[in-house]
Amino acid sequence: MAGASNGSFHIFPGDLTIVLVGSTGSGKSATGNSILGKKNAFKSVAAFGRVTSTTERKATVLEDGKRVLNVIDTPGLFDGTSNREDIEKEIVRSIQMSIDGLHAVLLVVSLKVRFSEEQVETVETLKHLFGDRILDYMIVTFTGGDQLEEDDTLDEFLGRSCPPALQDLLEDCGNRKIVFNNRAKDEETKAQQRQQLLHLIANILVKNGGKPYTHEIYEQFKKETAQRVLTSSKEKINTPSEDKELEQRLEKMVKEKMSEYEATIKKYKDEVEKLQKENYKCNAELQSCKHEQGQHCSNCKPAKEHPCTCCPPVTPCKPPEKPVTPCVPCQPQPEPVTPCVPCQPPPKPVTPCVPCQPPPKPVTPCKPPGKPVTECVPCQPRPQVVVQCVQPQRPQACRVVRITTCRRCVVM
């Protein structure tokens, strides 16, 4: 079986993307973990209400080591706690999150509960969102494989108790079905389940000419739906004499819807381009890690003998470019400023000249008698007469000494 699946995959050698849909509690997240081979890739716990609230995508590398399998988990329908329209928008996001389109749609149904109208309505919801062509990519995936007996197969179980609604669904899906035991512990059982799923995906690719459910198919379906609404609205107008306001409103509504669809499609394309860049980066990092660990693809010889030539080259990371400073309009240059000259201390004030005064007349002190004093007396303008009293008690003892005006020393 593995050989058949690998041989069929040559028609589409790129990465694969699958999406899980179904009612709340059917085991979508647990099945996604089993497909990825990881225990906690998606949050999966036993609960009465919905656990997954938004569309999520996880990835794993297939056994051939060359391609990536992307698994998209969606919120469950009919949980009674969320708006139906919001859940449908989240399911449509799976197209936005796929890179090359959806290669398979897994409708998850639990063997532990009775197949009810909810599962039938889930299929009708998918047909309403994606068109009837979505059935060409659908695989009915049963969970609770541990409920089957050891010698019991899925076909035998369905042969004993398969309601007519489930029979019709299997017929619409080309009788593509698989059972998962998400509680399996041995690796052999897990690997066998993944190989069976890959075989069914290969059959889908063969039936559809190797083309997945792409964004172009989704766009065409939306345009046809809008055109049918417009046509049916025009047919309801009975006579030309009736008011044409209704027709104008309908045409306006269709144009608005078309504009909304085109905006949504553009948004999806932008997201796809972004995811493609991320996917290329992941593949480059994966190839780089393999070469660092000494692993090579089947077409390469060991690196010591011949370098690997079939793997895509790894583009080294470039440092981020420096931001460009925007040009600022030129401003006129300011006028040059004369530098400040250090201040000089102010000159000292000049004292105005005072007219010279004649020196004071010297006073000749009285000297005791008997000791003549010789001193230089400056010339006076006129002679002076000094009366010296030798004996004050006797006036007649006083004598008059005449001092000449010449500059010379005299004895007093």
C-alpha cells in the first residue's frame, strides 16, 4: 500500500494540505495529532463544549524527507455556544491558510455516537460554502477505532449498522473512508494509519488530475453563486410596467457582494503569498538542518565525495538594511556671528592733579641748655628770631638767636 501511495504521489510532488471538519466532539483535533505524529500539536481534551475556537495549521515532514504535510483544524459545528456565521467564516479561512490549495477534506465522524442529522447538515454546510466540487476531495474519517473488535474491520462494522444517510454520503464521496484509533500506543499502528490516509489522498489526486481544490475554484464558485442570485431575482419581475426600483436594489446588492468577494479573494491571495514565503523559508531551514546533521536526500551522495546538487540552495540571512533618512528641505544658512572678545578690565580712574601745597613750616623743638644741636634748617623766605630762655625764672637770662635763611647747619 505504501508503494502505491508513493507511486501515485509523482503526479503532485509538492507539499500537501488537508483540512479537518466536523461537529463538536467528533475527535478532529485528536485525529490531527495522530496524523502529525505529535501528541499536543492541537489542543485535544474531553469537554462538553467546543475546544477549538479558531482555525489552526500545523505541519510535519513526510517519511520521504522531501515534502511537508500541512494539517488544518477547524472549529466544530453545532456546539450551541457560538454564532454559526462566525464558525463558517473560520472554516472558509482554511482556503486562505492553504498554500497550493486543499488536497483533501476529512469529514470526521465518531463511531461512538449515532450518525445523526448534524453530520448530514455538516456536509450541506460544506457544499454551501465551497460548492458541490468539495465532495470530490472529501474523505469520511471515522474516529474511535479502539471500539472495533480485534478481528472486526470498518467495512464489516458498517455492513451491520450503516444508516441510509451515511450510505448516501459515502456514495457521494466515492466510498473513500478510513478509521483512526487515536489512542493507539504502538508506532506501527500509527504509521499504518498515516499510510492509508496518504493512499486515499493519492487516489483523490489521480481522480482530479493532480489538481487540489484551489483558490481559483473557490472564486469561480462564488461568482456563479452571485450570478444565480441575480438571475433568479430578475425572473421574479413579472412585467416591465412594475417598479424597477427592486431590480436596481438587487443589482446593487449583487455588485456589493461581488466587491466583497473580490476584496476577500485579494486578502486570501496576499495571505497565500505570505505563507508561500514562510513555507520556502521553512524548507530552506529544513534542508540546512539535514546537511548539518549529515543527512542527504536519496539522489545525493555523501557530502565528502560529491556535494548535494538536487536540494535547493539555502539563502543566507541578510542583515536588515539601514533605514533611509528622508530628505529635509534645505534651510538658509544663518549669518556668521562675530565671536565675543574677552572684556578688558576698565582703566583705573585717574586722580585729578591737586595743586602742590607748600610744605608746613617745621617747628623747632626746645632743647635743653648746654647741649647745642646741630641741624640743617632749610632756607626760609625771611629770617626768624627765636627766643631761647635759658632760665625761665630770670627773663633777663633769655637771649635772642638769629637764624640765617641760608641752607646750612647752625648751632642753636
